[in-house]
Amino acid sequence: MPLVRIDTLGPDTARLHTLGDAVHQALMDTLGIPPEDRFQILTAHDGTTSTLRHGAHLGIPHDDGIALIAVTLRAGRTTEQKQNLYRRITELAGARADVEPHNVVITLYENTSPDWSFGYGEAQYVTLTA
């Protein structure tokens, strides 16, 4: 069950929702995430009351078309799986939401089973396996 946060600049919420769809498809394609395991925080910053800042880290230029994508998930994926996920997100973000490949910035945050609660104040991953 990944938790995905996507931040973009601009008021185009349809593009943001399409980007959310693309990221979830990439998670299903590369990591086998089930369709119903979709938890996303989608934020379009207006550039005035909220904004995104970006640079050119590692010589990769970014502009106002940037999409910052943060995925929190349980640990255990291989480096190859992560690289496949990055490629698939970038591919689908371009095809579906017109995000240029240089503007797709992805971070993964890994944690363990006790770090999740899906409701009722319980750590379901712990109680289901106990």
C-alpha cells in the first residue's frame, strides 16, 4: 500500500489527476500494487499562495512543468524494481499528462510494517501477520 504525494505548479487539476492515474498504473505495472491500494495526495500549487522551487541538480534542468512525486511504501523492493518504477512513471507521465522527462522528480521513502495504520488505531500489517 503505497502513499503517493504529487505536487505540480499550475491550476490544471485535470492534468494532476491524470498524473495520479499514471503513477498508480506504474506502481501496478512494476511492483504489483493492487488497483484498490490507491492512496494519493495531489496538490496543484498556484504559484502565488503556494509554489514549488526547483533547481538543476546533477545538471538536469527543471522548469515550471515539474512534477514532484514522493512514494512512501514498505521496504523490500530491489534496485532494479525501483529503476523500473522510475522509468514507467516517467513514461506514463509524459504520455498521459504531458510532463517532460526532465521534469519528473521521484523520491521513494521506505518503512516497515509497524509504520502503517489503515484505521481504528491499529497496525494492521502487524496484527494480520501475528
